[in-house]
Amino acid sequence: MARTASIEEIKSAYHRALIKHHPDKNTTKQVAIHITTIKEAYEVLSTPALRSLYDKKLLQTTATAGW
């Protein structure tokens, strides 16, 4: 997903990920972890203040890593 993704794009990706990792469609033992991670990511990316903090941390990380 692009850093500039709109809220509609984020919501669409969130729903696709939930369907892909839904326990009725995915029988791996890691499903609960995937669902939790997807929900946490959606919360951060769909909340402007949290997304801003995430972007700042990402920029700091990439700057220190030399990317």
C-alpha cells in the first residue's frame, strides 16, 4: 500500500485482508495473530493522528537505516 493511500484505499485493503485471513477461509494456526495485526494496522492507518506518528517514526527509521 502506498504511503499516500486514501482512507477509502485503506478501508478496502483492510476488508480484503480480513477476508483473506478469516478463520473460515484460512485454516493456519496463525489466523488469530494475523487478524489482530490487521486490526491494529487499520486502527493506526485510519486515524489521522496515529498515522502521522507512524509516518514520522517510519521516516526516522528509514533515515537512520540509510534507505
